Amino acid sequence: MIYDRCPGVLRLHEAADGALARVRLPGGLLPARALAVVAELSELGNGIVELTSRGNLQIRGLAREDAAAAADRLWRAGLLPSPEHDRVRNIVASPLGGRHPRAVARTDALVGALDRALCADAGLSALPGRFLFAIEDASATVGPHDADVTLAAELAPAAFRLLLAGVPTTLVATAADAPALALSAAGTFIELAAQDGGDAWRVRDLAGDGAARVATALGGALTSAAPPTRAAAPLPVGSLEQADGGVAITVLPPLGRLDAIGLRGVAAIAADVEAGVRVAMARTLTLVDVPAGRVAATTAELAALGLVVRADAGWSGLSACAGLGACASARIDVRDAAAQRARVRVPGSGAEHWCACERGCGRPPRAAVLVTAAPDGVHVDRGGAARRVATTDDALLLLDPTRSGT
């Protein structure tokens, strides 16, 4: 398998603001002990923890000499169950894990079973760091993703269908057998990639029709006869009554960033109401199983931490890469620009992402607005219509003609 640069806990990424550790959270599940440990580790770095577009965490600004201590603390907290599989535990899942009113299956146990089985298979440590698993509960709240292997819950029969590179197959398994089916698909990908010369990172990168080749090798085929699925959309900011009577509260850290105070605050609030915490691909945090009578007070406490608690806030749908001071490739201060945009964006603006260079790190799929700093200026793409301007201020003015000062 060819080398990829995806960071982990043991392989750090050298950024302009120090070493970066990426902590995998299969299914986005963030146990209370993990919140406490990540808060401690953020203080070893520059105090910044980022939520990623795959529902993981990134600790920024670490010194190289602290890497071993960081890995040890994460291992003790259960966040590094297998050093060999550190970078391949890439599993996204429905944030409510089957609690959504539209869900047809609980998925938390399945996420855990898949992760344990993945870590128990030495051969699967060869998966590229970009290879992605997804588990869907039929609520369509994972958000848009490009998973290589998806287990999608179906009501009839009560089972999970295998999708490869987003394409349904004829292969269906019970919840008990679904992890083995998903990992067989991943193992088959490794074999086919080796046959092709080892240059594939994703199922779609395999020679020919990669999804069809994997399905055939597993004794199945691609199909158009699978039950239709809803269009995927992230769980919106705000509260939602769960199917079991509890309430889920989803909040947004501006630009997906938290500090130690925020992390400890979320941990304390969640513990007080005995709620679980999830990280979603939309870079949101969701507290699940909040008692209905505690929703208003809990929401107010989360807002007091500086978290966005209303879906109509300008921060909703707004994202940016690390930018100046954090990435050596950055050309513009995208975070300052995004903060200016947050003050004027209107509800329903759609996804908007600011990239400090043409690599496009963190870019969400199908962003309505994409701003990219390039060698020849700043490119603003709105719905496929692109325009080049000279500066960040020009881009801000183009997106909001009422903006003063330029």
C-alpha cells in the first residue's frame, strides 16, 4: 500500500503551530474520560482542539517531546486500543446511534463491535488512513460522506445492507454478522489494491469498477433494487426529541474549535444530566439522552461556554481550514474572514468553506460557497459560478455587498 500522510496519535503531523495529533473516535463517540484526557493534552499543546469532518479530534501545537506522554494518556483512556490500527479506525455513524425518530436500528453496539474486530485483525492495519467505514441507522443524519464501506440499516428485513463507495450491493447481514461483512470488504480491497500495484487509497481508486470488483469477490453484486434512502443531511443545531423520549441537544463550536475550558465544561454539563457526547461530521457536538425537563437549562449552560445553540446563527454551516499561523501552506487568514462572515450570514445560507490554499483541507462535500486562496488571488465559487478577486476583503465584499470599508 502506498504511503499516505494521514496523522494519528503515533504519527504526528508537523504544522506551523507545532505537532498535530489526530484522535480517532469511531462513530464519534466521546466518553467522559476521553473529554478529560483531551482537555489535559490540549494544555500540553497550544490549547486548541479541533473537531474534524470525520467526527474525530485534533490536538494542536504539541511539542515532539510530549508525543510519547500524549500517546500513553490516550491509551490509558481507551482511545488507542491498538497502536497498529491507530490511523485506520475511521468509522462515521449516525450521531444519535438509532435514537432518531426515523431510525430503524440502534447502532452504538455495532460501532463498537466493528471497531473491536478491526483492531483484532492484524492484516487490516494495512488499510490507508483515508479508508472510511460508515454505519447508518436510516435517519439520514450522518451527513454527506464518501465512505468506502457502509452498513446501512433496513427495516425489512431487520438487517444491514453493504454499500461500496456509496453503491448498494446485494449483500445483507444481521447486526451480529455485519461487522464481519464490512471487514471482509475491507480485506478484499487490500487484496485487489495489491493486485493493481498498491496505488489505491479508496475503493473508487481500484482499477476498473472497484465497487463491483469488491462485491463480486464477496459473492455479491451491485444492485439498483435496494430500498431507497433519504438524502443525507447533518443533524441540525438545536434540540430534538428522541424516539425513546429523551432529548438530543446539538451545538456547534465556532469553526469546530474548543479549548480546555470548553472541553471540561461540556464534560461537566454532560455528567450532570447523565448524557452521552458525540462528535459529528458537521463538526458539531451532540448530547444524547438529556432528560426533557433539563433541556432549557442545559442549552443555556452550553451557550455560556460560547457554543452555538441556534440553527439560525451565522456560524451554522460555516467552516475554514487551519489558516495562517497553523499551516505553512496558508496564504490568507481564513479564520478571521470566517468570523467576519458569521456576523452577516443569514439562516439557510448553505455550507460555506474558506481554504487558505488550493489543497482545500476540510472542505465539505457540495459546499454552496467555496473560497480558496490561490497564487493568482482569491477564488470565490458560488454554486459552480467562480470569480477571482485580489484580496480577502474583496471576497468578503463579493459575498456581502452591504459590507462597508472597501
